[in-house]
Amino acid sequence: MTQTTEAISAAWARPSRARPAERLGARAFRVCVAACTAGVAAFLLIQLQAWPPHEDETLVLFVGRKSLGGLLHTVLGQRGGAPLHFLLAWIVAHAGGGLTGLRLLSAVFAIASVPVTAALCARLVGPDAGLAATVLVSASWMLLFHGVYGRMYSLFLFTSALSALALLRALERGGARAWALWGIAILLVVATHPYGALVLAAQGAYVAVARERWREAAWAFASVGVLAIPFWRTDFVLAGRFDVGVGGGGDQLGSPSAVLRYLKDVAGDFTAGWTPAVAVVLVVALLGLVQLARERPRSALFAVCTIGTPAAAFLLARLGHSTSPESRHLIFALPVFAALVAVGMLSAARLAPRRTAAVAALLVACLVPAEVAWGWHRTPQLYSGEAGARIAARHAAAAWLARTTRPDDVLFGYEPLFLEAWERGGHVPSLVVPRADSKLAFKTLLAARKPLGRGVWVFDASDTTNAEQTLSIPLRYPTPRSAFEARRFGPFLVIRTREPTRTIRHYLKLARNVQLVGEELEIGDADVNLTTILQTDGRLADYERGRADSRSSVSR
């Protein structure tokens, strides 16, 4: 091994065993990582507007429209979830950035994740395998899609990789400064996503099993646990909304076979999700884990803790009817999984000792197109762009809403049309009734200023949740027809009451009739929306009954 390679090994990989295959120089490593970073940046910036606006992006920007105090009250006390991302979205919204600004934020963190991933993987598995892992991460649908999707997942990837790098550095060097840097990094992770608790747990498991710098680590972890109390509270708020807990009886997971299927899907979205492809990838990753256990046992232990801790948590978790984990929730494991695959590829390439580098490059070159193909299969619009007819219809519908919406209207669901209407300068209200959470829907209606204004609903025949996506939608009116007006724009049907709904009871009655039209049109979300409305109506009945009983007891 050359002197340059020894320097890299000392800086990035502890403890490591020198291997003849590790001949990548420091300068070459940096150049290749820079090329990966530039490639990701070019793709994300070019395709920033290719993916159609999504309701989750609308949600975070509508919440971001509030004052800072209102934002904190909503996130910490009502919604729960990701306060750091909501805070960044608040900055974007008040700076006039809108959807483009929000997506640029995601792109920046996705781009920054590439060099951080490279540094982490090089420390764990050495520069050769680390570079191969960085290439695989750079082409992954998981990185590219969430680099343009205006949610918290690229931020989650960046902060979690940074915290892992900081933890390994703190364990190597020790000292208050190193542990303080790790503490800041892991607090950012916990503030970014509720699954940040799994990142903290996985890192704690690694420290406990590795038994390094016990006293320093104990103080650092205890301090983080205390400082993160506001974030734990937001996580409990979110868990309460969706009935998430610990114990058996989960609806989505709860059994070893279900957890394994979920992890298989995660591995597929990390690389290529077709069953034959992901089967090969998993075998290669297992080979990589075995090889890593022989050559770098602490790195293998770190990988096992990173992937095994969430798996164990899912075995114990009880998930409510309205939630289930998605592959994006484990995005923090992407660099480690890619590192295992890269080590497995290099191990296979060593079967041809005279052509190890060429074979390894060929194996990586075979997987990268499969990753791109899977991304195209998963979200084709990310690569091909939104249909021109849909874009024109979306602009026309948003322009009509911007002209005709009143500040006291009651919007249902965080429809992207509402966001675009607001960006066009319309007097779009901030009152939005959540469409998939009856608890929050009832609280929202109860707290709203009375009398309630007109109800506004949007159906989208081109939405991916529909069994069949089309670029046109029939014009339908709920009953009684005289109570509603409707406008059709390509695949979008906008339905609005002609008069203010005034009371919660009347609003829910009309909303029910609107969702029956959605079911008739076979809109995918109509069933969920109707269930939300019916459950909200039940909560209203219980609330009114409780108030009546209270007044009756006082009068007696």
C-alpha cells in the first residue's frame, strides 16, 4: 500500500487491515466524489420542477405561512413530527420562496449528502469500497427523488450521516469538543424526523456493544436525551394522532415475515426493487457484511446496529390503521447499506485478482443503470416530467382559485392547487381541514372562526392514488345541486359551496355529499376522505353530547 493510501486509511478507517486492492489515492478519491456530487447537483437542479406539486409540500408551506409562534404551536402541540424542517419551511415561506424555494432546500441537502456519505463510507469500509458506495447512493432513487421532493428526507439523510461520522470521530478521538459536535449533529437528526430516535438508538447500541469510551459516551447520550425533550414531546403528539405504540397487534407490521418484507422493499428502493434484482443485491450485501466482519469487525458491528435496531423496533411496534412505515423512513440506513453492497462487489471482484479493479467497476456499472431504471419505474415523472396538458390545466385551475377564493373559505386537504393559487397572489385562507386525520380535522373545525365560510374541494383524475389516471374528468355536482358550483380544468374538478357553510354540522353534511361524488368518479382518496368526514361527525356528536350533559348537571 502506498504512503498516500496509508494516510487515507489512518484518517478515515479505524482500525483497518491493509489490502492490496485499496490503491485509490486521496486526490483521485476527492475528484471522483466531486464528480458524483456535481452529477447529483445537475440532475436535481434540472429536474427540480419535473415532479408535480404534492399535498405534503403544500402542507408544510401552509403551516409555514403562520407566525413563528403559530408555527411552533401547530408543530409542537397539534401535528407533531419534524420541527426543524417546518422551521426551515417557515423561513422559505416568509422569504417568498414558495414551492421552488422548498425544493431547492431539499436539493441542497441531497447534494451535501454525497460528500458526507463518501466520508462516512470511506471511514467504515475504506476509500475503494467507499467510492463505490458513493456512486451507488448518487444513482439511488431514494436520494434523487427526495432531492426534489419538498419534505424532510434529504435533510434526514444529511443530518443522520453527519451524526454517524461525528460519532465515529468522537469514539476515535474523545474529548468534550468531539462529543459536543456529535451531540449537536444527533439533536438535528432528532429534530428532523421522529425516526431520528431510531438513529440515536442504533448509535447507542453500537457504543454499548463496542464498549468504547463508556464514561464520555454515557454523559453525551444522557445530555442529548434531556436536551431533546421538546422533540420527544412532538413525537408523542404525532404518535397519538396515528395511534402508534409498543406491543403486539400492529396492523402493518408486527410479525417477522412482515418486517422482512418491509426491509426487502427498503433495499429495493435503495437500489433496484424488482425481485430478482433485489435478491441479488441482498446476497451481495450479505457477502459484504461477512467480508467486513473479517476485515473490519467494528464497521460490521456499526452496520448491524444501524440496520438491526429499526428491524427490532418494528417487531415491537404497534401501528395504527392510518399509518405504516415507508421505505423513505429508513433513508438514514442508505449509506451503510450501500457500503455493504460495495464491499460485497469488491469481494466478488477479487475472484479475478489480475482484473479486480475492472471487474469491480463493471459490477458497479451494471447496478447503476438498474437503479436509474427502478427510479423511472417508481416515479416516471421525476425523469420525464409532468404532462404539458396537466401543467396547463393546473395553472388554469389555480388562476381561477386565485381570482375567486375568499379569505374565509374552508379548504379541504392540502391540495397543490391551493398552494399555486396562494403563490399567484390569491387571498387563499390558511384554514385547511386535514383529509386523513379525523382527530386533527375536528380540532381544526372546532377552533375555526365562526360562522364558517364556503367549503372548497378538489378532485384530481390524474392522481397516482387512482386506479386509473386520466387527463380529463367528468363534470359532476353533489346533491343538492343548487348548493354547489363546480369548475372543470382538465383532470381537476373544483367543487365549492355557493353560500357559507356557517356551522360545523352543515359543513360536514355537505362535505359528505362531495366525497360521494369522488367515490362515483373513482378518485382514490375519496374513501379515506369520506371516512375522515364521518369520523369527524361522530366526534362532533360526542362533543355536543358531552356539553349537553355538562349543562344538564350544572342546572341540577
